Amino acid sequence: MSTFDIHYRLVDAVRRSLARENLEGFRVFRLECGNAPLDTGWMADFLDRHPSQAVPLLLSDAVAPEFDSVCPDRENEAVRLRRVRRSGLRVVGDACLAVITDPFNDIVLIAGERRPGAFAELLARYAAYAAERAREHDGIIVVGGAPIPRDPAASWDSLFLDPVVLDDLRLQVEGFFAARAEYRRMGVPHRRGLLLTGPPGNGKTTLLRVLAAQRREAFILLTASEAVELPLVEHAFSQAVAFAPAILALEDVDTLFEGKVPLSHFLNRLDGLAGLEGVLVVATTNHPEKLDAALTDRPSRFDRVYVVGHPSDPVRRSYLRACFKEAFDERFVEWTEGLSIAQTKETWISACLEAIHAGRPALEADAVRRAAARLRDQRNSVRADWLGPRVVGFQRLRASAD
């Protein structure tokens, strides 16, 4: 049975469930993910605050208990029940909404209305509720995942970046939200796009954590991968617009276009007719060379591109002092030259572990030199161009047997 067939049956099941309760006249349809920034948990809370009628979902001869989700079998009409927090079919006035788990474990939203515009009115009321809740939300809103708590210890002072980059980045972020009225007065669209590039391990993700901790606006995070499909990206943008002023963080944005997300659609979402008023888009990539020039060379998509590279001597010195404290040695700065922040941190951890395993009360300076050399050797080994045929795995066993 195709996905289309399953969804058609789910729409029909909702229609029959309404009729069973003598709720006639509903036009029922499937709601696309991108149609509304709808979080099912928040929608359930919203409906709890409004007079609504719970309607048992009916599929074949099976009736799901109140607020359960029906999961139909792929091949026939047999029913499995899957518990989903306060999901099910609810009727609010002339609108209704059903939350159903399909056989592929995806959440399907079936909506209905018996008066034109009734469901749009329900969504508008929900959007106002969700926007207020998002601004008060203590966590990072993860698209397609569970919320992440904001880190109260993350501050601008905890970042070890080039001071010029850090100061300008902070100015861009804080100025964007502080000058909203001035944007409007001067007729400038109140949206900005920032792209953080550079090799891994130098603080791009940490910077996102700091933004989430330091700003109280809604923070929406989408971690990109080849598996991410267009409806989820659309959902992320819709949430950001609905909850504006907001920050939309796109982690590893280059991997989006290796999968099922067309670049043209993404570009249109950034600066097309459907505006991002009040939204600050912050994207990260370890591979800027994979991004199309339409993203990197065109302001109004990513207006500023920041290179978060390996730390300079002064930045590395500050970081090493913070790690080693009174055990800091100036030679550490020279020994860790060319290492990323993450690799520099590993020299400290390795030196500490070496002292622990040897039963010494304090670390030895030479342990830092050895750790740094080991990290360089590891990096060179990974990057080595291994030439010639190599016998590996089961081929090696077979070669030995021959």
C-alpha cells in the first residue's frame, strides 16, 4: 500500500469518525507539515485551554481510546494503537484536527472545517499562543526532535575566537534585535543571515549555544543531514516566522543540498516573497566550498560570512590559561600551534589523564608536547594519500589462506 493510499484512508477514517458522532458537514483534508508551524504537544496544551470535544478515532471496526493515535497496518486495515501524548481527534467549534501515527512512524495531521476559514482561524489563534510560548520557552526548539535546555553557563566571555570576528558577530546579533523600529523607519527588511564557516572544532556549535543562552527570543534549531526532507525545512522556516522575533539556526547547512532539499527552494525561502520578517538566520558549515555561490556571494541570503578558523597565538594562549590555570606554561602556545580549539583542549585532557594513570598529583609539561605531537600524527595519518592496492578485511584472510 502506498503512502498516498494510507493517507487517503486516514482522511476517510477521520471523516467516518466525525459522522459516527453526528458531526456532519466537515470538509476533511491532510495538513502538510509546512502549512503551519504546528507542534503537536503545544497544540494539545492550546486545545486544553479552549472548549473542545474529543472524538474517538475509527478505523475499520476498531476504535482508538480517547487521545490515542491510530497506526494502521501497511498492507490491510488492521489497527495497531500507539500511545502519543494527548493526540487524537479534537473538534473546536467549526474546526477539527487529528494527530495520527502512520505505518512509517511519521506524524500525519488531518484537519477539517465545516465553515470556510474556520480551520485558518483556529491556526491563527494557535500561532499567537505558540509565539508567546516560544518567547517564554526555556529550551531550544529542535525541529524534528525533543527540546534542548539552554545552557545558563554559556556566555560571550566563554568563546575563544578572534576578537574582531567575535565583536562584529555580537554587534550584528544584538543590533538586529535592538534596532527593530529603526529597520522599519528606514524601510530596511528586518531579517539578516549570518554564515559561520571554517574547520571543525573551533567553536561554531558553541557559538550557537551562546546565542541561545544570551538571547531570549525563540531559538529554532535544524541540524541538517542528507536524510532531512523538504517538509522539515519548510516547517523550520514557518516556525521561525510564526515565532518572530526569532533565531533560526541551521547546523551543517551544506548537507541539506546533498539530499532531498532543492537549492532553488532554499534560496527562495531565504529571500523570496514569503519574507522572514524578524528572523535572524544563523547557519554553520565545515565545508564552505560545497555551498553554491548563490548562497555565499549574494547578500540578502547570507549577509555576513564569518570564518571561524584555527585559533591564533593570543586566542590559544587565553584558552590554554583557562584550561591549565596555574599549571600553564608559555611553551604550550608553541606546541599547540596549528591545532583547533577542540584539539588544544585534548592536549589538556591527555596531560591530565596521563598524570592520573601514572598516579602523579600534577601533570607534566612534557605530556602536553607529546599530546600535541600525537594529535598532529593522527591528523596526518587520516589525511594521508594511501597509494597502491591494499588487501583488507576478508580479502586479507583469504590471501593468507592461499
